[in-house]
Amino acid sequence: MANIAADALYEVTYRSTWGATDGPIGHLVIRRLDDHEVVAEVPAASEEEARDLIERAETQVRGDASAFESAWGIAGELIADPGPDVVRIGNLKEPARDRSTGVRVTEIDERFTIFPESSEVFAADQQWLAQQLHPLISVRLSAVESGMHGVAHFLSPVDDELLFQRPEAGQRSDYMAENWLIFQTDHHGQYRYLGDPDALKLGDLSSGVRERAQAELAGAKTRWESYGRLLWGDANDPAKPREGWGEDIAFIDQLGGEPGYGNWTGYPPPQALSLDTGDPVSPVLTTAAGKPLRFIGATAGYPWREAGADAILLFVESESGLVALTFDWS
């Protein structure tokens, strides 16, 4: 039992709450891998404390599970179900198979376009989408598989309200569901939103929310132009990097491979798609007719803007040009 590694049972993330008028600046979040339930949430009152929490947790999660549980006050027995990445062999747990985790992108080359212009991302008659969905980075599909052609774009919603306050979404369109955005890519590589446009034209999204999100994105772009890196922004001046947080951040956390499980799988896809969760290691997204969508990659939204998703997941069916975006949240 003592030989089971903590990272076979738990995952560690950090959720920032920068911009709050009082209280902690963020929380270290520890989740179980089987059901993605939060088992520990530790507040950080300062940047130094946040860095210390992250460093300790990321070091300890690579060690013994029992010691990790003790260190972070996690209740429960070690023999709890460790989740989809492992299976039981007697009283131990061993990987069913290794999940293909793709590669981490930390350098920009000709395969990627960081902060693409909205005119290059959205169809000419849907340029209004740029007010609701920020283009972060474009990827040539050949970067994932040499035989693929075209380009796909990672998008970050200005506010998650755009994704979740649509209870009637499935009745409007086969391409609409909570926490999902579906597009058709044209021959120019531009996205056309396939859902009801009115669902993304929320009039009650305050101008303050829009202005802050736009300022944060503009700050990230300025930092990129000044330093050639994706850096955390200063709380008071987004154009400047945050002091003491100068480490490189991946432009894409995972390019290619398999998506694995996360709380995104708890949101059923639109009727035009199907999510097969029969594989214990990673689900498979297909069209309703059974054509698989290729997982292009995933990246966090919050380094680009303070309030982004924990992961933006991008899928493409290259033959039809269908694109699906979904989001993982703490």
C-alpha cells in the first residue's frame, strides 16, 4: 500500500482569485482522479504563500500517497477507487495503460499564431463573436498529425455565463449544450458558430465584465510583445509581468494525445455529438454518425486572462470541418 504514488490518486491545480477586493489571492486545489471531487482547498494570502503551496504540493504528489494524504489533511483510506487511469490487481492499483499525453508547447514557431486577429478566426458575418469569445492561439492541424490540413483556434469566453445560462439550449439546436461551443470551419480556416446566435448575444453581460476581460487580454498581448513569453500579469497593470512570477507558461499545455477524464465529461455534448466513456483511460468524442473528432489539445485560460477556464479542450473532425470546444473548471 505504501508504494502507491499520490499522483495515481490525486491531481493538484491552482485557482487564482486575483482581482478580489479582499480574502485570499487564490487556492491550491486537490482533487481525486476517480470522481474529480475536491478533497482539499488551501487558501493563499500572498504570492509567496501561493508559490510555496504549489511547490510543496507538486513535489509531494509525486511521492507516497499515504504521506501526501497526511500532509494535506485528506480523509479516507488509501484503498479508495483511484479512478479511470488505474485498475485493481489484488490490493494494489496499476495503470490500465498509459494515456497518450501529447506534448507541451513552450515555443512559438510557424505552426502557431498567438493572439490571432478576430478577422482571421471568425466568419465575415459573425465578427461579433469576438466580443464574446477571445481568440488565444491558432494551431495548424499538421502540428498534431502530418496528414491533417487546416487550422483550429483556441477560444476563451469573456464570461462563463455565456456557457451555462442556457437551460433551453438543446431545444434550440442540435449543436448547443451547456459548456460546449460548436463551429464549422470554412475553407479560409474561419469559424462559423452553429448554435443559435442569440445565445451568445447576452445583453445582460455587463460592460464592466467585457472591459476588464479585454484589458487583461490586451495586457497579455503586450507582455508577449515585450518579453516574447506568456507571463502572469501584474494585478494593477496587466501590461507588466507579475513580480516574482516570471517563469515560462506553456502556450498549449497539451498538444495532441488523448484528453483524459475531467469534469468536462460531466456535461453531455450537443445532440450532434456523442461522448463514449467506455474506455477507462480516455473518452472518445464522435459525431452522432460515429465519426471520431480528433483531440487537438488543451490549455488553461487563466494565464491569458485572470478568469479563464482551468482547461480549454479543442476537438476537430477534419473531413467535415466540425470543431468542438469544451471547458474544464475547478
